[in-house]
Amino acid sequence: MVSNDDATTGVRVTHQMLFNTDQVIEVFVIGVGGVGGALLEQIKRQQGWLKNKHIDLRVCGVAILRRC
């Protein structure tokens, strides 16, 4: 028997190997202050790890908010 979590992982890995596809995640960041800036830095630092996991995380846009 295979656990549900292992089955899900097995299907995902098999699909990636057969079709050689990456999971694409598109991100749009609103604000680059404390939280947004930290998120962008983390994405930058994690690119190698994400690539090894076949995850193509794309920052599609960044909005800078200014208060009047």
C-alpha cells in the first residue's frame, strides 16, 4: 500500500519525468517594503532550490505604492 501523500508525490514526479514540465507559478507583488521586499529576496535566494524541484516561479510584476 502507498500512502495518499506518497501517491500524490509519485504521480507528480512521474508526470514531470514523462512530460519534462515544470510547475509554473506566476507572482505579482504589491509593495516592496518590509514584507514585499523580504518576499522578493527569498524568491531570489531560493531559485536554485525551486529549479531542483521543477518549480518555475516567475515574478510577473511589482507595484510600488506611494501615499499622497
